[in-house]
Amino acid sequence: MAKGLQGFSWTMLLLFCAIQELGSWAMHTEVEGPGLGEPGDPALLAGGRVKRGWVWNQFFVVEEYTGTEPLYVGKIHSDSDEGDGSIKYTISGEGAGTIFLIDEITGDIHATERLDREQKTFYTLRAQARDRQTDQLLEPESEFIIKVQDINDSEPRFLEGPYIGSVAELSPVGTSVMQVMASDADDPTYGSSARVVYSVLEGEQHFTVDSKTGVIRTAVADLDRETQDRYEVVIRATDMAGQLGGLSGSTTVTIVVTDVNDNPPRFPQKMYQFSIVETAPVGTAIGRVKAEDSDVGENTDMTYQVKDEEGVEMFKVTTDSNTQEAVITVQKPLDYESKKVHTVVVEALNKFVDPRFVDLGTFRDQTIVRVSVLDVDEPPEFRPPSNLMEVQEDAHVGSIVGVVTALDPDTANHPVRYAIDRSTDAERIFDIDAKTGAIVTGKVLDRETAGWHNITVLAMEADNHSQVSRASLRIRILDVNDNPPELATPYEAAVCEDAKPGQLIQTISVVDRDEPQSGHRFYFTLAPEATNNHHFSLLDIQDNTAAVHTQRVGFNRQEQDVFLLPILVVDSGPPALSSTGTLTIRVCGCDSNGAIQSCNSTAYVVSATLSPGALIALLVCVLILVVLVLLILTLKRHHKSHLTSEDDEDMRDNVIKYNDEGGGEQDTEAYDMSALRSLYDFSEIKAGDGGGGPGEGGPGRNPASELHALPQWVQSPDLDFSVFRDYICRKVEQADEDLSVPPYDSFQTYAFEGSDSPVPSLSSINTWSSGSEQDFSYLGGWGPRFRQLAALYAGRRGEEDSEES
């Protein structure tokens, strides 16, 4: 071990010397062009070309330097530097002044910080050489690179974890499980720092890993999920190709062993016992059994079946898909008296079998199920189970229809009693003997009323009526010829007056309520009372119909318009029954084509030409017309009353307003009185030429041109009120006669003054006389409604007189 460490130390020392040797190489950059020397240089004056150049080392710096002093990186130098300190060296760029420092005189560069190649692999800087006195560039600025030298300081890492893989059990050796990969941050181009190899730290007994690819494979072929279903494998990744001194990292891989169908089903018991009562209905579950399977998932899905013949007939086995249990149910009714114990062989087998593991054995198992039948007290059973009986409809009351038999299936064999469920025979048409089970008629039967009867017969133990069994019994009533044939309808026929002999008038058919087994056969003849008939003949067509023909030429409605033809109908029996029906034949007038035009019986013509539907439609149309006429009359009456009320409103409630002011007392055209004259149609009131008050006839005033807003109704013998009185009386009479107008009070203002009215104006401006000159005594004659107004003015008049006095 010591020798290995010593060899490693010498290797590292040689590597470091090689790096230093590389650093001693010099690079020259020649710059052609005007010199950058001091002013007055003869070379510059002569305009010659002076060679200038940089001289520096190729710079490398080792990462992760841990020393206490700044790390020497290298030196930059200009070939014009004579070592007198006249040149100042500076650097700029990445890390200049912080990470990298330069000696301005010597050009030595040092690293002051610890560098990490995994964070930054190189730094780009620029160097300048300036005259210390003039600060002028002596060399063109040049770019250089400081590379960070890698060392093995990063261990491999598994970045995609955690890893979970799976492999099927019983897989062969070398089966690929999954692949793991580790990454190393070191420089893959320099040495073996990033070269990774894989190995198994834990779990190498069952799994291996490829050292280069990281693929994990099975190392054994007997992986058994039922023994261990999960493995934790630790994989290690080492750099430096696994050499001594390499760094390593590890990860844990979880490998799940998946199931295959390699285990057959097995019943925990070889025999199961169940019991069930004998009265259990078909489909009743007896019990459940289950076979165990060590597999999981769909590999445990099973199907069950009955293997023995006896069990297949009596029992049925189904599989519960949720619990994978076998459900045993009753398939046929059980009978304790017949067999007390049943043995059933139940087999379980996997639904999905993997053919790769067939050689491991049969994937099925069997068990025995013993079913014990328990005895119970059962109701009687009807034997035989026939449910149809027949009886003639003419059977006498008390006649036997049939016998039902029921036996107690129990070993005790109790006696049985019988009864009829009266809810199925409410009319008590049948009775039954309680001991013998004989069914007899209880009433007279009629096949035409009810041809079938469905009754329920009860059988019960004599000592225990709770043990009851029921049986449905159908009784058919057999037909007896007890109804005579009858004409299908009350036939009516018509014959033309000009009918010829042998003309077909009517085809007749009959009905019979009986239903003989051989079918109906009817015979038609004329009744004995019609033997002397010479007008019509009857022909039996032999298909249960007959035809009526004429026997004479022409008929006369005036002589006889209706013929009644009695027809005798006889059935085939036995016994043969007959009835007589009457055919009504009417004589009618016909056109040249034989179409009936009219008959003596109006009712017949109407019934022949109009159907009931047509008569109903006609009545509906008449009813609609009556309703429309009544509606029109009602609307007209309502409209008339509405117009009358509108006229009354026009006469009572018209108000004509003039909102213009007018041009003064001399303006005779401000108001148009023609509207009032045309509305009320009053006669003009002629006033006398004489007078009025003292101020009415002053010089320069035209009485006819004066405007009076409201007249002063002063009683005067010269005024004629007959026109107003007649108008008011006429309106009162109209209101009394019109009963449709409701009574109401109205206040009418009559502003018509008439021409040349002697009444002076009421205007306060034009009034010459004072209020004391007016006489309001006439208000007392206007009736009780103006009594209060008359009292007020009379009182005012009295006060004025007292003041004057």
C-alpha cells in the first residue's frame, strides 16, 4: 500500500513539472506599424517601420488551490521592455482586478481566489503596455486566456433516482431489469477524472450490473415472488475508471418481483358440509367455498364447476367475481322423503393458465360438498296436476264436474280437506266436497253467458289449516243447442214499381248463439202463412244465406206500398230449433237506371239517404247559425246604446273655452259666438230699444259691440225666458224616457247672451253702478238650491241699506 502511494506521488509530481514546462513556452506577437516610442525618436522621424511584440507565457491555473499565498499564474512582457521600469503593465477583462492581479512593473499575474473548473473553465483578459510617463500605448492591446486546470474533485452522481424496476419471477439468468446512469462534473477530455465504472455493493447474490453501461440483470433463475417480492440493490459508480484514489457515489435501486401464474388453486379443506330445508325455492344459496391461490391479480381468477352427475342435476355452482368464491345454489326442488343427503364434487381451476408453467402440475383442485336436506311440515300436493275439466251447460244442479286429489307428502300422511277460494267463485256456481274433492255444479250453467270458469281449489291438512296448497282449475262449459237461429238484422228492402220477375231484392243471413262442434248449418223457407204469396220467392243458397227475388211484373204504390214477408229459419240441431223473421219490402219509384227516387214512407227515404253522422252535422250547422244571428243582434243593440249615450254627453258636457284675451272693449271680433249658436240652436233674444241704466247709452258707445263675459240675470219684464224653459223641459223629457242612461247631477252653464241684450256688463271695469243698485231678490225664486245664495245676498243688501241710512 505504501508503495502504491509513493508511485502515485511521483506521478503527480511529474504531472506538475510538465505543467510548469508548458508555462515556460513563449509566444511572440509582432506588430508592424508606426512605433509607439517617445516623441522625437529618429525611427519615427524617418518614417521607418519598427517591430514591437508581446512576450508572455501560456497561462494555466490549477483549480481548488488551497494555499495561503496568491497563486502565481504567469508573466506578460513586451520585447521593448529594457527593465528600467518605464513601462506600466495593465490587464482588463474577466476577473481582472478581483480574481487576477498584475504587477505593473514586472507583468507577473497572480490568482487571489480559489477557482472551480466546474463553474468556469477559462477566463479571457486583455493586456496593455503603456509608457509610465506619458501613459501612451507602447504595444497594441492584446487578448489572452487563462485556463483552469481540472483536478478530480467531483464524485459521480446518480441524478435520475430514485430507481424502481421490476422483473417477473422465475425469469432466466441475465434477464435485464433496468439501467442506471451516473454523471461526473470533471473534465472528460482530461485524464480519467470523468470515466465512471459501476459495481454492486449490496444484492450481488441475486443481481449484477454491467460496469460500463449500468444495466442491471438477474443473477439467479429462482426468484420467487411468493418468497420475497422486493429487493433493495445498492449500485456504486466510481470515477478514474475504478483506479485507486477515484471518487465514488452510490444509489439504491428497488426491484419489484412481479407475479406469474405458477401456483395452482388449493382448497383448504377436502370436505365441506351444509344443510338446507327441503322447501327452499330454486335459486336459494346453500353455501360458499373458496380455493386459495398464492398468486396475485388476475392470476388468482378462478372458475368453479360441479364434476359429478348427481350434483349437476340438483345443484348449480357460480363464481363470485369480487371474492372469487364458489356459490352453491339449489337448481331443482329438494325432497327430504326422497333423499336426505346429497354429495357434490366441486372443482376449482385458474381462469388464465401460463403455458410456460404447465409442467409444474395441474392448475386445478377438487373438494367434496355434502348437503343435508332438513325435513319440514309441507302442505298437501295435488296429484295429478291436471287443471282442466268439462261439463255440459244443461247439467242439473249438483252434477259432478270432476274430482281433485291432494296428498300429504310428509311421512305422517295427514288427512286432507278441500275448499274453493270464493274470491274466484263469488257467485258460488260450483261447490266441492271437503273430504273427497268432488266438484259439483251449484247453479244452472249457461255457456252463452260464461263459456269458461277459472276457480282456485285449496287443499289443507285436516289438523293444520296453515299448511295450504292451491291449484288453479279451468272448467269449460260444453255447448248444447238451446238457442234458435235469428235474422242477423231487422232487414228492410226496397223494390221498384217497374221491377221485373226474378230480380234480386235482398240477401239474408242469420246468427245463432250456440257453437256446435260440427259448425252451423241453417235452412230457409217461407213461413206457412206466406204460402199464398205470389209476389216474392225465397231461395236457399246452401251457404247459410238466402236470397229474395220478385215473382211478378211491376208493383203499384197506390195499391200497396209495403209487403211483409215472414221467413222461417231452422238450424241443424240436435234438437233442431227454428224461428220466424219478417222482411219488410217497400215499393218505391225509380228512375230509368233503377235508382230509387222516392217511397211512400218519408222516414224510410230520409233514413236511406241521410246517415246519423250527416244528421248530426246538419244540426250543428243550424245551431252555429242561430248563435251567430244572436251575437250580431246583441252587438248592434250595444252599439246603438253607445251612440245614444255619446249624443247625450255631447249635449250635456261640451265646454267651449276661449283662452285669448282680446283687443279691448271695441274689439267685436275677438269671440266667435257661432259655435254656441250652432251647438244649442237657440233663437236670438230681441231686446227692446229702450234702455237700461243711466250709463248704458252714453255718447260714443255702441251697445251692440260691448263684450260681456257673463250676463247679469236681472229680473225684468222685458226679458223672455220661454226659449230656455222649453229647452230645459225638452231635455228633462229625454232623460226620463231614456232608461239606459243612469241619473246624475250636472251643472250647465249657458253663456249665450243673444244680440242687443239690455243687460249691462258684469265687468268691474265697465260697471257704472255700485253693488247697492242691484236687486238680488229674484234669487229667491230659483228654487231651494239657490236659497242659501239668496240669503247671503239679501243679508248683504240689508247691511248696505243700514249703512246708507
